[in-house]
Amino acid sequence: MDQLIAAHNSKKLHHANLIYGGAGEDPLPVALSLAAMLLCETETACGTCRNCKRVEKLEHPDLNFTFPFVSGGNSGTSDDFLQDFRRAVLKNPFLDPDSWQRQITSKNQQLQIPVKEIQNLQQKLSLTAAEGGNRVLIIWMPEQIKTTASNKLLKLIEEPLPNTFIVLVSHGKNKLLPTIVSRCAPWSCRPLDNNSFTEHFQSSPEQTSKLLSMVFAPNLGAAITAYDDPESTQIDRFAEWMRTCYKGIPTEITAAVNDLSTLPKESVKTLILRSLHFLERGFYHNVQDTPNSATDLGAINVQKLSGAVVPKGTFGITSSLGACLNDLERNVHVKTTLTHTSYALHRAFRGN
């Protein structure tokens, strides 16, 4: 953020900026801080002026948002979900894609930014600024823009409007069109560390902060969601699946696969990602340095899991889950890949 402030103070801030980093980390809060500075009456993000107060509530008329959403709204644009987005960000400034998707749909729908959304933006930006000063457009997750819409966004970036700043907030910079990346000033955010979790959850018990860090770090946004909704950690499903795979009883594996396959596909992918992340942080690397009291997640005890897996099987567990995630990304049938992965995990638990 200091570099962005320096660029702004020296009048060298580019009209199009790409702020990128991990999901649930600093990119979105940094973009909001930049917007506050650009729209502040003194352009210092004083926090006390009328404009800063409106930015704080995400209600400034010259602060526009574009973000991925699901189909089914009346206008077919992000305006259909704007109030939901504002509430979500105000509650969780580190909002991550998975938390956002679960807030607006329970179905197996993909988040996307369609062509109509970019056309809507062009129309909005063609109007005079409401306050007669700067205008800021924050595009969250531009990697979700359809290819045809990306070309329209490129034109918007290449033909800048007066006193208009476009801020792209990406969690997948490599998925953006190279031409878009090349026309933006890049700003990278460092991954959050355990101190960020300790600071954010400082009013909570120390054990809670450590557990959330173990399961989610560096994704603080997911941790905030999980703190408010413990079931969203999916620890219970993960624990039950691991127990079933460890026993290797075919009828129980079939039942577990049938249960998991009822989830939306994106939720299954999230479960696999969190399983990998949890195993890597809580089991493979950090378990020996974690107090015993901080390894009992209720549904699963990390120390017991660690003792149940032979060293020879650790690579097999990781590779099996990784292969499962790749299959889901390639649209392999969910039950097929989960069944194959379950038996592969059983062999890995036994060191075969």
C-alpha cells in the first residue's frame, strides 16, 4: 500500500492498476483503501470527510464495482447482487471467492462476468462523475471475465476516461489476457502470515486463532467465514471421508462418495483443496510444533491422524488428492473420481 500511496502523491499513479495476490488475502482491502484515497476530499483517505464515510459504507456514487456472479438476475449484471456484495464485504473485507459463491447460490453454478456486465460498465463510466472529482472502478476477480468480454475490457483500459481509475483485483493473474496485464500497473500483495490471523482474532481464544490459521492460512477471508459459520470449514466431512478411506470397506466408501457427490461441484473442489491444505499445514509440517490442545478440531485430532499414517504413504495421499482435483477441473464425473481417489487414499494410508 505504501508504494501505491507514493505513486499517487507523486502524481504517477497509473489509470489502470492490477492488484493481485491470494484469495482471501490483501488485494481487495488494498483496492478499497486506494479507492478511499482517490475519492477522499483531500485525497489522503482521511477517514473523516463525507466522501470517506460513504466509501467506508461502499455507497459512494463514484465508486463502482464489478464482480463475478451467477445467472438468474433481472438485469443480467452485477447490479442484481450489488447489495449482497456490499453486505458481504462490509462483514468480511477479505472476502474470498468460495465464501462469496456460497452466499449467493446453493446450486452448482459458475461465477462469471459476462459481456453484458462490461457493456453496463461502459455506460456507467460514460456519465459525468456525481461529485465532479475522481471515479473509481473496482473489478474483483477479472480472471472470471468471459473471453469476449475481456476484449471489451481491454478497450476500456486502452481508452482511459478523464479522472477515472480502474482497479483490477485478481487472485489468478496468470488467467488474465496478457494484453490486459501489460496495460496495467502491477502491484503484488505478499501472502498473509500467522501474525495476521493472531491480530484479526485477537479478541478470541488463542486456540481458536491457531486452529483457524492451521486450517486456512494464508486465506484470512475463509477463516473469517468459518469463524462465523463453523460448518463451512468442512472439517466434519473431511474427517469422515478420511476415516472411511482408512478402513477401506467398499460399502462405506460408496456411501461416502454418494454423500460427497450431492455437494455442488465447486464445494467438492473446495473440500479437496482444504484437505490438501489442512494435511500440509496441520499434519505434514506443523503438527510437531503445535500444542496438543490446538490439534483437536472436534471432528478430527491432528495428532491421532499423524500417528495413523505411515511415512511411506504421505506422498500417496498428497498425489491422490491432487489428481482428484485435476480430474474435477477437467470435468471428470464426480462419483468416478471420488471413488478412485478413496481407494487410492486407502492404499496410501496403508503405505502400499
